[in-house]
Amino acid sequence: MVNYPISFKSNSEASSEDNKWSLETGEGLKTSMSVPEEFNGDEEHPSPEDLFSASIQTCMLATFKTVAERKGLIYEKLEVEAKINLDRGEDSRPVMKNGKVHIDVIGIENTEKAKNVAQAAEKNCFIHNSVKTDVKTEFKFTE
């Protein structure tokens, strides 16, 4: 049983002379960050936009794995890709407007069960459900 609320913490440090900054999560991930190359950042470091896309993508993966385990779905592996589009919103400010998460479920034994797990994963991915961005999820099932 999960006890709510749960808190997640991260820390950053930035100097005025550098266009990148540090990021450390409560779980021990340490990296350097930068704004995207399109905004005069660099391509060597992840951007907040990269992590936004990655958080939706990995939440879908984690939720699928959790539901699949609970429902006894047997599969070989998941291959997941996300593409989130930054565009101008109605007020002309940039927003993460829309995107797609594509999930290949490979080596399944029961396609119907896999489809049910996919529906439950999409319904229960709490990061996906927490953002305004219009994200479509697409599943492909292979035996």
C-alpha cells in the first residue's frame, strides 16, 4: 500500500558565467543541464524539455510494466519513444503543445490481455494525466 502524499526533490546550482547548470535528484541522478540548442544552449546536455518528454515516456513505460505484472501479461520487451512538440500557444508564448508516445510491446502471448493492459496503463499514467499537453499514446503488439 502506498502512503500519500509522496514528495520528490531535486536541486540545481547555476553560475552567472555558464549557460549550463547542475541537476541532482533525490534518487541520486546527477547531470548537467542546458536550455535547448535552439535557444542558444548546447546539444551535449539535456534540457528541461528533454526531461519533460522523458518523464511522460518513462511514466508510460513504468505504468505499463506495473499493470502487466499485476495482470500476469507475459511479454519479451518494451521499446518506447516519445516526441513532444514545443509550439506557440494561443497567447503566442511557447508551450509543450502536443506529442505522441509510441510503445512497441514485443513477444506477447496474449494480444487481448496486452490491449487491456495498454488501456489501463494509459488511463493510470499519472504524469501523463497531470500535464496540459495533448499526448496521444500509440501501441503496437508483436507476438
